[in-house]
Amino acid sequence: MQPLAGLHRFFFLCLGTMLSTPAFGLCDNTDFRNFQARSRTANADINPSQTGLAIAEGSASVNLSLSFATGNVGINPGTGGFSTSTTTQMGNWSWQITADTRNWDSTDEMLVTYEVLNNGQLLADAQPSSRIDASVVTYNLDVRRFQNRNTRFRGFLAVTTDYANATRAGLYSGTVRVTIECAP
Amino acid sequence: MFKRGIAIFLLGMALAMPWQQVQAQAVGDTDISIDFPNIVILHYVSSLTLTFDAGTITPEDTVDDGPVTPAAAGITDATATFDLGVDGTSGSNPWPNTVPVRLENAWAVRGISTSGTIDVDISITGANAVNGTSTATMSAARVTGGGQGPSANITIPAPGFGTPTVGDVDFSLDVSGVTTAQTHTGMSYQIQASAP
């Protein structure tokens, strides 16, 4: 018996197994390929009318002495009247991936997860100690299926930010980790 | 030769299997940048009542004009109640000509700017508080805050949106024209906060 005869049979066993794979509901993580990402810059979606606010804090009474006229108005501004949260769409697609969807059917689902690195924060380019909390969602998913039954997915991102702790205006930058897998 | 090729193929498959297991997900990074504009929020008191208590007043001269109940001044409404019982024999006005008024914690600022600072300015938009012919006049308004001032305009560090920077207002109040102790109205100042 030739030494490789067993391997020969094993090869065709494997091949036969692959060829006999059922053709339904078989999204497999190895179907994904050619992940591409694009850097995106956008202006924060903040209404210009909200960039200069004068908030009246009501009225006050102060008792003064004509010889020592110092009194405490005691203004105590709350956090009402303005918001520090906004959601900004990042323009064109931010990530793209192609999947071999020949074996997929309508029950297959793809799970896309976003993680904003650096503890979920964007850092001011001018002053990294000034930080903004950020989270990411997909606001649009472009799907194009080709004749070879590959499918290209393009994800468009929207970034929700809370800039309550920011101290600087200008560019805030960060990295979003995109994880794509077949939904369990 | 064919068998050797199969062996190489199977070896390749064996090597590829662990890689496929590692590639259980497709993972990639995308860089994002968002440009935030200057944002300035000014908190202010829109109506201020100044009530002057003359109980400790020291008359500049000794006069006897009868019971005199001097000054009251405020931004939109002011009242004063005095009962000095000044007893003098000369002069026409027992009050100091000007009173330095200091209003602590009269404004607050929040915000961000590209420079990291915010300008705070004050201007007088209504100098006189009047009641008939009785007049008190405000001048030399200044602001203090964030370790800066007093000055008509100061530049303070931008505090962000959490804890605001709180500041004071001071001005001189000329009460030499005050002849009645009732409410005097019409005096106002304006504070403006802006990103430089």
C-alpha cells in the first residue's frame, strides 16, 4: 500500500463533505473578506443657535449697605436650558466588507458591533486632556449583491457624543473598532 | 507526484484550519474626527432688586434736612427703607456722593472654545435709576471671575459644561441725586460672554 493512499481517501472524504454541505442558513464567519475602513471627519451636528446661549436664572434681591455695599446675588445655575449631547452622521461609508453569501438565506443575520477605543472617548487634537464620550451606531447599511452571489456591505456611521466634560472646541479624534460576525 | 501534491494540499488545509478558527470575526478599525464649534453659555440674573440699608451710613457732612430717606437703585426694581433721623444744621445731602457696589456671584459662564478661553465683558445699558427727579447713576461697571478682573472685560479659562465659572459685578453708584426713598428704576447693565 502506498504511504499516501490513506491521505488520498481522506482528501476526497473532506471534499465530499464540503460538497454535501446543505445550502441554507449557513452564514459562516469565514465568509467575510476584504474588510476596508475609511477615516471620516464631520462637523458636530450642533444647531448654530445653540452655540451662544444666554440663560436667565430668574430674579434676585440683594440687601446692601450704603457704606459697605457688597451683597451676594447667589446665582446658582443648573444644567437646564442646554444639552451637551448630539449625534453626528459621519458622511460617506466608514467600513466595507464583502461576504460570500452563496449559502446564505433569508434567516441569516449579520451582527455588527462598534467599540470606541480609548475607553469610549474622543480626544481633542489641541488638548488631549479634553475628552468627549462617544458611542457609535449604523445609520445606514448599503447592500449590493453581485452576480457571483458575493455581497458587499457598506456601513455608514453615526456618532453620539456627550461633550459635558469637554473644555476645548475643535477637532476630536478617535478610533472605532468594527467587529462583523454571523449573528448567533 | 499526484499523491505528493495531495499531501501538500492536506498539509496546507491543516495549517489553514487554526487560522480559520482565529478568524471567527471580521475586525477592523476606522478613524473618526468630529469638529466641535465654540459654545458659550452665559447664566445671568435678569431682574435684580437692590435694597439699600442706610443703618450704617456715615454722612459726608452734618446737615439737618429733616428726615431723609435716601437711595434705592436696582436693575429693574429697587426699594430702600431708611430711618436715620439725621440731625444736622447745614448742607443739602447727608449721603456719600458715590457708593461702591459689589454684587457677588452675579453671573456664570460655561463653554468651550478653540483658544481655551472665554471673554466676559460688561457694559452699562441704562445708567440712571430714577423716581421722578430723584436719580441714582451707575458708572464704571466691571466684572471679576476666574481669577481675572475687576475690569470691564476679562478673559477666563473656558470651564467646559460641568461646573461653571461664577463671577461678580461691581460698579459705582452716584447717589448724590437721590432725593426720595422710593423705588428707582431704569438702570441696567449687560454682560456678554464670547469666544475670542
